[in-house]
Amino acid sequence: MGEPEPPIRPMIAPQPRRRYLSMPILMGACLFVVGCGKTVQEQVLERNRAGVERLLERDYAAAESEFRQAWELAPGDFTTQFNLAVVHHLQGHFEQAEQGYRQCLQQDPHFLPARRGLAQLLWQTNRHEDLRQLVNQWIADRPDLADAHALYGWYLARLGDYPAAERAFQAALARQPQHAFALAELGRIYELYRFPERARSLYERSLQHDPWQPEIRARLAKLRRLSPSP
């Protein structure tokens, strides 16, 4: 839409609905108590949490250091692998970031954050054919997934086809009414259409289900200043 992309979201802990190949490693590590009575799993969680905090402060070198310490504790951990890809991406290390995203997708082909991160990277580096294949193949393979429709809408919006993007976001919401990414991106389209009340409502709904969206919070605050509720 001619504006900077929102930050790519890192992870602090694995999401319960996902299956990670790294989990057996961590489950085995839980049997051993190390350093101040903390398990390896607890230490990995702490390092990832600290790295995310450094990311929010834009201290990318410190964030990478925290994630690498987590990786040394549990090589192959899915959360750490994704966070390392994010910090490489934010530092402009695109080759390393792409490798990390693709390794995540080998473990979970339907993991939206990695798909979204890779899509943003391909858009930034003008690899439009690779991006088209990434998005179109997913929705062709899994038209039942709200995530696939949401990413397809994001792609269409980047191309400037806002009516088609709107339809894709609505398709995502028909499958998953509280899909935070689809709600936020649809809000951006309505804001572009100059429907501030619709945009504000969608941003509020999105933040209810995913509070970690600083760019959406800023947009919502701006809309509230410009168009306060009666």
C-alpha cells in the first residue's frame, strides 16, 4: 500500500496448536536440572523472551546473541530457529533469514509467521515470481485454511488489487472469524478507502486476539485522535 511493512512478529514460546520436530529434544532436556535449578527448556524460554525484548528495543545484535544462546542450549528448537530468522531479516541478512524461514516451513508447512516472513522478504528483494509461487501454491493446496487466504489477501494488497484482497480477507474471516492478521489487514484497506470507523473496529477486534501489534496500535491511536467516539 505504499507504506512500510509492520514488524515481523517473533515468538516467545511454541504455540500449542503446532507440532514441532524440536519438541522431543526439549522434552528430553526437561529430565535434567541445570544451573540454578532451571531446566534446559526453561532457560531456552528465558533466552527467547530476552531476545524478543531486545528486538522491541531494536537492539538487534543483543537479540541475536540471546537467540544464539538459546540455540546452543537446544539446537533445532523451532521457536529459536524462527526468532533467528526474524532477527536476520530485520538486520538485512536476507540469505540467512530465508534459510531460517524455509527450515521452519520444512517442519510445519502451514506455519503462517514463517510464510509471512518469507513473503515479506521476497517482496523486499523483488523476487516477485518466487513470491507468487509461494502464495498461490499454498492457497491451491489448502483452500480450507484461513491463514492461506489471509496471506493471499496480503499479497493482492501489495499488488494494489484491493477489491480482490478484501474478498480474500473476508474468505479468511469466514473460516476463522477472529483471525487477527486478516482483521488487521482488512482494517488497513478500509482505512485506505477512508472508512475510519470500519477500520477502527477491525483494528480493535484484531488487537483483542493478538495484542502484540505495535503498528496496528499506532494506527488505532491515530484514528481515535482524528475521529473520537461520540
